[in-house]
Amino acid sequence: MIEMSDPFEHTREMFHMPQGVIYLNGNSLGPLPQRAPAAMTRVARDEWGEMLITGWNKAGWMAQPVAVGDRLGRLIGAEPGHVVLGETLSIKVYQALAAALELRPERRVILSDTGNFPSDVYMAEGLIRSLDRGHELRVVAPEDVESAITDEVAVVMLTDVDYRSARRHNMWAITAKAHAAGALTIWDLAHSAGAVDVHLASAKADFAVGCTYKYLNGGPGAPAFIYVAPRHIAEVSPALSGWLGHADPFAFDPSYRAGTGIERMRVGTPPILALAALEAALDIWEDVDMQALYSASTRLSQAFIKGIEAACPDLTLASPREPELRGSHVSFEFEHGYGAMQACIAEGVIGDFRAPDIMRFGITPLYLNDDDIARAVEIIARVINEGLWDRPEYKTRAKVT
């Protein structure tokens, strides 16, 4: 049962959850905040509908990417004025990597690891081809990152929390090692922001990027963010010199002049309706302490691991057992993982699958409690132990897994 002292009892009422569903997939797409539809309706009806184009001034649309960036920045330990929203995560990875390489023009190695999200690697490969200056993408095992940081490395580009296993890097140690070697760091916080306690400023991170549709619950296609440390922002030269990153966009100069501060990392027109949904989601975070959230997440995750291991001997833990080495999702390996996950979803427990054999479950106290975890364990155990996954309808792969 839920204890009266539960600090997240009130946040569970702030989400819409379909009847009979235990949602363990907020690490892919957060659920709908109750206030998001009304927020989007208000912006569409009262601002877009009544103000038309004057909404850019009257409703403050143009300032939203930085204003919302400051709200989000509090959750990742960023300095005010150094986070901006816009575009997709892949675009923000490209921006950060291009800027970092230009700050280290004499070096040619981009260091990453095998746990990095593939899209980040794809963007690096594409940038290397475009630059055509002899850069090398060097990929090592996660545990070998620190020893691979040499004076050849320009940028260390890592995902803080591994999207498959939830293995978490030591941001402080790796950043310190990179700086000692003269390299810069880029941290992808896609599976960290809103899930674990992140301290970009105190860790002295150089750049960070992330999305807002996972643990931050901004909705499908919600805009991504980029962080640039204060010591770099005046030097950063935007590779994607979009018109809203210009010093004076409405002067319509024939040539680009970078704006001041984090504004220079803006590219295109802000997605106002999407930002309305994200702001409604961020309202939930106003009274949330990230350390308390991560502590509660750890407790629920440990209970989930213990329950699954006791009830499902055919599943093998693929996440670090030590909570301090893990993000806020838990992964198990199972030979028939895809079918098993489809069966779990059919039975009301929604997680997701990652090739080749990972069943992945996101754990967040914002809308999950002990009863949810216990019930999820029961359902997953029945799916596995009774072979419910072994049905033809669960074996056909959909486009999204």
C-alpha cells in the first residue's frame, strides 16, 4: 500500500493513465500530463486564434525557447541562460559536436562508446564526411572510455545513461579526465533528464543535449535541448546558422552574425504548440526534488529487479545491479524478448524491446508506486512462465518496438 509520507502521491494525479495499464515505458515516451490538452487548447484558441501573428510579441512566443530552457535547466544542474529548446535531438547533437570540434581545430579524434545511442553516432559519421578533414570516430567499450582519453581526442561524446542497459557513466570523472587531456565533453541526457540527479555545472560539462518526450513527458515530437557551458558560449560558432540564431533575425541581413549567449544555438521557428505541452509537463516538476525522485526510483527499481529475478529465472538482468551505476530503467535479456514484451503489453504492462534480446522497463515514481511494481512483476511472471509470448500474433515485428 502507498504510505502517507509518499512524496509523489500528488504527482500521480497529474497524469492521464488508461484504465488497467501499468506504464513502464516512460523512458521512451512519457504519459500525458493532465493539463497538457488544456494548455495546448488555450495557446491554439486564445493566442494563435485571437492574436494570429501578433502572438509572437503579445504572447511572448519568441522568448519561449530560452525561458522554457531555464525551467528545464534547473532539473539538469545548468546555469540560468545556458539551455535552449528547439528542433530534434539529432540536430542538437550535430550542433554540439560541430561547435566542439571547431574549439579543438588541431585534434581529429571523436571518442564515443558502444553504449552510445546509434543516432548520435550517425550524426558524428555524417559530420565527419561533411567536414572531410580527416576526423576519426573512435568507439570503445563503456568501461574503457577513461583509458582511451588521450591527447589525440578532441571531443568525448557519450550518452550519460545507456539506452539499452541503463549503465551510467561517471560524468565527473570522465569530464575531469577529458579536460586534463585537453579534450571537451558532450553529454547526451536523453535517458537522464527527469530521471536521475544531473549536475552539469558542478561536473564542468562543456556541452549537453537531450530530448523532452521521455522522462520529462513533453509529448511525441517534443523539442530537444542543448546546453553550452558559460566559458564556451562566446566562442561557439554555430554550424547550423539558422535565422533565429542570428544577432538580429528581423534585420534580414544578407550574411549571418551569431546572436549573443545561448540564443546563437537557436536554428528555426519555435514549435509553439509543442512548447505549450512541455510547459504543462514542467509544471509537475515545480515541487519535485531530483535527489528525492532518484532515491524513490532506485527503491522501486530494486524491488522490481528482486521480484523479477525471484519469479522469472529465464530472464537475465542486463542492467548494473548497483543502483549508483544505473539510470532509471531496468533491462532484462530474454531469447524471446520481442514476443514476450508484446504479450506483456497485451496483459496491461507496457515496456519496450531493444534488439537483439532486451526487455526494457522504465521506472519513475511520478506515476508509479509499490503496488504497480508488484502487480507488474506478477503479470510479467505469468507471461514468461506460462509461455504466453509463444503466440503467432506476438512474433510479427512492428515498425516501432
